[in-house]
Amino acid sequence: MSDTILAIDIGSTKICAIIAEISDSNEVTIQGHGITKSQGIKKGAITNIELASKSIKKAINDAKRIAGSNINSATVSISNAYAKSLNSTGIVNIPHKDISIKEINRVMQTALYNANVPNEYEVVHVLPYNFRVDDQDFIEDPFGMNASRMEADVNIIMTQKSNLSNLKKAVRSAGVEINGIVLSGYASAIATMDEDEKELGVAVIDLGGQTSNLVVHTGNSIRYNDFLGVGSNHITNDLSMALHTPLQIAENVKVRHGNLVESSNEVIELPIIGDEENRNGISLEVVHSVIFSRVEEALMILAKSLEKSALKEQIGAGIILTGGMTKLKGMRELAQAIFSGMPVRVGYPENVNGLFDELKDPAFSTVVGLLLYKASGHTQYEIDFQQELLHSKNIHEENLSDIKIGNTISHVEETSLTKSHKEVKKEKKQHDDFEDNVISFDDLPDLGHDNKNPFKKLANWARQLF
């Protein structure tokens, strides 16, 4: 049975709401979408709840009108602006020797319990990046393995409680309850990474309107996230100030003439701020210089952040650039020069049916990532903001009782009961014949898992000898 979901990307320049259906096979089909200009949000944080709520409500209503659906719960993005992450480790013993979903949940909850989460922060994601089973490291998936002990290294992503509370208020005021919260950089990564990149390790840089996010995915999940309060709007502001022209004109110049590779000596006429009659002749070389210096600065800071993560050596697949700013000509080439020795590509949202042409754009990676997150596109195991374990196993809780977890003594006894009557009789006859000739030590108890009873060892030796 298909499930209808609503995803809302609450960005600094735009708010995008998408209603989609998820099929039983986790295929996502978009039904409708709404896009509005952001109000009351600056650099990823809500600065005016009332204005933000109005923008969110308009985007939701547009999506509902197109989709013909009246959904009232949503998965929303939360900015990296006030997000922090810390690492922690959990260790548990496995009583039945077989690792089930319950054990995986227990080891992750233990890691969360062991973490020193500050009081003013609330946990959004708990992402395991390494499992150890007994002494074996780098286990991809511990589920179903036989072990006596399991450890998990996790990356805990948290955000300020006040920021989260303001987000919840703004969304609820728009008439929608929140059923999922996802870090925006994490959502962008889900929408743009392919399986090879996940395997090799990749850094995803989302260059937005007022903010830029960096997340590093290595091993099984996100290991590092960072935030930069610079986006394409800052280029517009720089152009407006340098060229003494209104913001809207500066935006048009950026879109039409923005080029990071080639500069031109061509002169364009632009209106002057506060003077509607006169126009100013501006060389495109000046435009190129202003845009280049701002973008280069932002990418250099992000490159330093990547160095600081100490994970650069683990990024075999290089860099994925996404977000609205990637539409500037020559962005990939400039990034290639700054992140020297690393492959760079521009990532577009994929793996979604019914994607409107308007949404086939790097600017919508986050909102498409939210849809894929709800369609089990999240990390293999994850504790979400409601402290519930999300997993990609096709196991329903009601069926867990049917799965034999652990070869316990009672399970072995049950198995022997299923043998045919003939087999049991044959085994009994062999046992009786043997008892007539040899003293049996089989009923003696074991002294431990590895150290067998010495009398049993003696009996086995006597059998082999005679």
C-alpha cells in the first residue's frame, strides 16, 4: 500500500514543499509542489516566526492544490547553521549470540547515552559509521551475525533546542505537524550520491542562497558536517555595492553574465541606485572580478574545513557540488582548481518519478533528499529525532518472534523433536548398543564455552583408543 508524504525544505531564499507517494517498493512519485520566497529566515535560522509561517503555509497550499491531497504531517529540513556533531561509542554483550535489530538498537542507544550532549542541544540523528563484532572491525552490517559482543562508533548530529523549537512553531503555525527532521546537508547528500560514491567516500557541498553546507560521507554514514554563512545572495550584494546598481539588477547581471572562467571587456549599461535617469557603463571584467573573488573565498574556506575534518584521505570519490550557486558558469572548474587532486562533479537530484522540469535543478537537492529519506534512503541504521531506530531491513516487528535469534538449548531441543520417528529410533538403538560396552560421560556438564569437561575429553580419548 502506498504512503503519501510531505517534504518541506525551509531555506534562506526559498521554501519548497513537495507532496509525493511512496510505493511498497520504496519508489517515490511526486504528486505536487509549491515554491515560495523565504521570509523571516536569515542564514538558515528563523528570525520572524510569523513571516516564516506564512511562507511555509503558501508553499504547502500550492503543493496541496496541485496534488489534490490534504496531508497534515511533514518531514522538514533543518539548517546546518546551528548543528554540531560529536562522536561516541557503545558496547553491548549479545546474550543469545545472534545479533538482531534489538541488539543494534541497544548498542546505538548505549552510544547515545555515553555521549556528552550539552543541555541546550537536542539530538537530530545518531548515525553509526563503524560496527565491531567481537574483535572484527569495519563490519558493514552486523545483523544476523554470531557474536558475544558488539561495539558501534556513532556520529551524533545535534542542534540548538531554541532553533529547533522556533522551527517547530513556524511549521505548526502553518497547520502542519512535524513527523521527521533531517539535517539539510544530509538530505542533499542522499539526493546526489550514488552507491559507488558512498562506498569510496565523498564530500557533498551544498552552495545555497545565504548558506553553504559541507558533509563528508565515508564508510556507512555521514562523519562530518560544517556550515558557512555565505551563499549566492552575497554575490548579488557585492555586485550591487561595487556597481552602485539596485539589488534586482545586480541579480540579473549575475545570472546573465556570471562567468568564473572567462572575462570579457564588453561594457554594459546599468541603472544607478537612487538615479533613475542616468545609467552607468560597467565593464564585464569588473563583474567577473567581483563574482570570482567571492566564490573563490567561499570555496577556500570550505577546503580548509575539509582539511580540518581529517577525513580527506578517505574521500576516494571526490567532491559533489550541489545547490543553486552551482549554476554559475565555470563553478566546477574553479572548484577543481581549489580542491586540487580531487574529482569534482555537479550533483542533480535523481531517483524520483514525476520530477517536474522546474525541480530538475541542483537548488532542489535538499527537498528531493527529504523524500528519499522517507523512502528508506537514510543510513542503514539510524536513530532519528524521536529516538526511534530507522532501519532498511524488511522485518516487521510482529514477525520478529518468528525469527530464531540465537541457537539456544531450547531451540536445539525443538529441532531434534522435528526429526522423523525412524531417525530417533535408530539413534536410540545406536546409543543403547554403545552404552552396553562403554561408560558414558555425556551427561557430565560443560565447565565453560571453550573449556570442555576434562572427563569428557578422557572419554573421547578412550573411545578413539579402543
